[in-house]
Amino acid sequence: MKPAEIRDLTLEEAKGKATELSKELFNLRMRHATNQLENPLKLRILKREIARIKTVVAEKERVK
């Protein structure tokens, strides 16, 4: 998701998306530990996506 798309989400939707991505990241880490992950770059992509969402959530909470 691009930052503009994330900003269009409500605060609750953005937090839910961050939680969902965190769970997916955990699952990918487990698969990576057992050498079952096909694309290790997916880990980096997910971390960045979570960081983008958390940044937008922090911005929205400051504006409140």
C-alpha cells in the first residue's frame, strides 16, 4: 500500500491492518526459520509496510 492509500483508511482500519500484517510477518519468520520460505525479501517488504502504517497511525493520533 502506498502512504496515500493508508491515509484514506480510518484509524481503526489502519491499526487492524498493522495487526494483520504483524501476524503475517510472524508466520513468515517461522517459515524462514524452518527454511520453507521461497522469497526472503517478503520479510523486508512486510516490515516496511508495517512501519508505513504505524507512521500514519502516529500522525493521525497526534492530530486528534
